[in-house]
Amino acid sequence: MKWTTIHTVTYPSEAHVIKLQLENEGINVFLKDELTVQTDNFISNAIGGVKIQVGSEDVDAAIQLLLKLGYKTEQNNKKETFLDKIYDFTSKIPLIKNLIPEFRLLTLVGISLLLILVPYFYYQPSIYNQITSKDWCVESLYFEGKFYEPNTVSYMNLRARGIGECLEKMKFAGDEVTLPGFETPEINAKFKIQSSNIVIYDADTLGEIFNGVYSVDISNGKFVMNSNKCSLISFKNNYELRMPNFNY
């Protein structure tokens, strides 16, 4: 039999009076949470009181009888509240069925968030996978707040580039990184991931600029690295179309 709550009262004694009157009319009654409230009357309000329940086929007749006897009025003759539904739903779930409805609701919300967030963060690619999965087109560098445009010596004779062509690249592979030069050949250095940062060290040229610990921001095809003295701004190779730069 499916039980439906038609009325709630604070104390078991009230519930038994109503139960007796309903049963005199041939209506089967179940008092939900009666024993719980009997052990401590002060938790009655916390759990929503003693719930007077009848079979689904007797709901209308039982409500009419309670209206006639004055236990209910048309104003409070309403459906179960949201917390009542949460209480009924969670009463069959181990571990949380003994909690009050409010805590059950919070527990369900917490479990739902875990089910959503854990897979999201678990399947997010690591910083290492993101930076080594492609070459990066370096657009600019800021050193101690001053702007510099990369200019690798080996590319000097090819500066009149086509639209969207990337000449100044940064590549991470294994534990090595290749960086663009600044009136120098390309620069080779070591790198490692430390927490959520990239550490560049042992640069063979311009180590005073490139060596350091960099915070990382990778989003929408843009890759920004910031240390306490240097910032590198890069894009996915061919991410954006850029006009040739003839100002040399």
C-alpha cells in the first residue's frame, strides 16, 4: 500500500486521537515518525512533526473527515511541501534517512555537485598536456613592464610573412622548451611543472629574462605566462590571422 500524508501534528497523543477517529470510519492509518517524536518531543518541529498517513484510495475521504472534525481548514488543506517530498524520497536511502529533512536536502545537493564536478575536473587536461599538444605562436613579451616583439635571427630574411603565418614559435616537449630569440637565435631551456606553475630554467641565452616561475593562463587558444619580471603572450599556431609586420 502506498501511504500519503494528509495531516501533521506536533505530538503523538494528538496523532492517536485523529487516528482513532479515522479508523472508526474504516480508514487505515499509519503514523509516520511517531516513535521518533516519542523519544524526544523537541525534535518534532525539526522533522516536520508526526505525519498522519492513509492509503491513496482513502485520501479524499480522510481529508473530508478532518475538515468536518475541524482538524483541517480549506486554507491549510494543501499538498505535501517540498521538504515532505524530500523526506519521503530519502527515507529509503541508507546513511541519510536518519537526518532531518533540511540536512537530507543539503546532503543530496552535495552528492549531486560531487557527481557533476568530479568528472569535470578529472577529465580536464593537465597543464603539461595542454602546452605540449601544440606549438605556440609568440606574439609579444614584456620584460620589467617594457614591450618587446620577438625577432629570431634565423628568420631575419623571412620577415615579410604571409597573413596568419607564424614565424616566432614556442614549443614544449619532454622537459625542454624552445623559445623565440630577440635579435638572437632561438633559445633552448629546460622546464618543469610545479603545482599549477611552469618553471623555466637553464636557458642557454637570455637566462636573466626567461628563467623563472610562471603562472599560467590558457583559454580560448591564448596562452599567457607571467613571472615576476617577464610575461609571454602566445596563441595557438595559426589561431588568429595577423597582418604582416613590415616595421623593421
